Amino acid sequence: MSASSDEQKSVDSALDALLTPDTAKRPERAAVLLPFGRLLKVGALLSLALFSFLYLAYWRAPVPFPTGTTLSIARGTTIRQASEIAYKIHAIRSQFWLKVWSVLLGGKSGVHEGDYFLKEPASVITLAYRLTAGRQGIPSIRVIIPEGLSNREVANVLTKSLSRFSAEKFLSLAKKDEGYLFPDTYTFLSNATEEQVLTEMRQNFSKRMEPLSEKMSTFGKSLQAIIAMASLIEGEARTPETRRQISGILWKRLLLGMPLQVDAVFPYILGKNTFEVTTDDLKIDSPYNTYKYAGLPPGPINNPGLDAITAAMMPAPTNYLYYLSDKDGVMHYAITHEEHLANRAKYLGK
């Protein structure tokens, strides 16, 4: 056999080797893949074990947990400080992990101020979420503020409804807001502060007055005069019709320079019911005494509702100058003082 023939055979053998599938080596590749699959399983088991360890050791709620208490976070509190506060009241097992989860869940936003109600045991992950999302979990309270309450009476209603409310602080903050705390049904957090309540009620007043701005401009009286008059009307009458009628009488008396002689000021001055007012009470020296001083009182005597405010801007045209309410709440009007005295004798026995 020639040398060239042997070379050709060697080349052919090499090509055959390259082109023929190497079935003999396949088991070796499978053998390599099998340990990799096992590694994945082992890794998953180790991760589960680590998670379980961290949860049991650091992440789950401590025992005992301060159920039913409040975690208070002041404005400007850092994540580190919040972790210390939570740890001191035994709401978490680890300050480190609350900081870690707060950063993971909230990024750079930090924790939100507020009181966080701890209704039931919660993991450090749940607590971190609540702190960074501002989920306080404080129950809401529905509070009804009726029309015609003075600030002091409003404070009494709120004190009975809100857990941390101070009537004294509220009255101090609301000195200039008599008449401008709109009576309505409100929903407050049970731990709402005096400032938060005032802000809500002031904003509600502004919102309710906005649709009346054009009517007020047409009427030509200042907001202060309208609210002062509305508070008198609120204290004197109960129905839309009588409110508009009394509004007409009172604005007419002002125009004629007559004292308003409104009995509704005396509960504000003395705390007495209008039917308890005596002749001596009419002489009390107070700028709110509309028997002694002509013109509107220096400010509202209560917080009037929308109907009384509307009546103050839409007085009914009238010839009457006097009115009184009997003990059943029925209004009786008079043009002259003599007619008014006759009504007093007839309906009030005075």
C-alpha cells in the first residue's frame, strides 16, 4: 500500500470521527448535570433554613407583644430612633432588622410620624412596612357637631369622643375661630390632636362658604358681619322660614339704629337658657349684651350652620320690628312695641 493511500485513510478516519455522534460520552455529560440539579435543591433548602432561622430568631413578633398599645413616632424621628423606641416597648426582637427592612421597603423616605396602634402581634417586616407607609391602624371616630354650638360646647363634644383631646388647649387655639368652626359630621382618628381638629373644621368652613361667595358679594356685607348675624339667627330660630324672617327684622333694626335685643346672647354670656334670663340679666355690662349696646356683637356667639348663614344673606322683606318665641318654639311677630308687649303677656305670661 502506498504512502499516499495511508494518508488518505488517516484523513478519512479523522473526518468520520468528527462527524459521527459520540454516544459513548453522553452518560458523562448527564453525570455532570446531575450534581448541578442537586446543588439547586440544596441551595433552596439552605435558603429556606436560613429564612426560617431569621424569622424565628429575629423577625417574628416577640412574646409577649404589647398588644393594644400605641407606638408613637414623633416628627423628625429617624429609622434608628424608631427602632430603639419599638425595641423598648418590646414590639420587635431586633433593632438591626427593623432598620434593614425599613430601608428595603421604604428606601430613603424614612418613617412617618404618628401613633401606630398595635392591634395584634406583627412581624418586624409588617411593622417596618407600616412605619414607612404611614399605616397607623388607629380607629376612626365619627363625631357630630350640631349647628349653633359655642366653641366651649364643641370642645365638650370632642373631649367625649377623642382619646387624647384637651378642651383647654382647643379653646386656647380656637379663640379667634368662634363662628368659623363649621358644624357637620366629621370623621377623626381617635387620637386626633387639637390642631388637626381645628384645621379640619376651618377648612370645612372655607369649602362650604366658597359657593356662597357671589351671593355674599351681592349682599354687600362683610364675612364677619354675616357670620355674627348668622350666629344670632341660629340661636333665635329653628326653621328656614323663621330664620329669614328674623334676619329681615334684625337687619332692619340695625338700619334704624335700634338695639337688636337678642336673648340668644345670654347663654353665651352667662350660660343661662333664654327662658331663664331675668330683667337684671338684661343690664349686664358685656359687649355681647345686645340690649345694652347697639349694633352687632363684637363676634359670633356660636358656630352657625349653612341654613342660618344663608338666611343672614337672604333676609325676608318685612314690616315687623319685634318677635318672640313661645315655649313651644312658635314665633309671634309685632310691628309696634305695644303689640310686642301684648304678645309677651299672652304667650310668655310676662
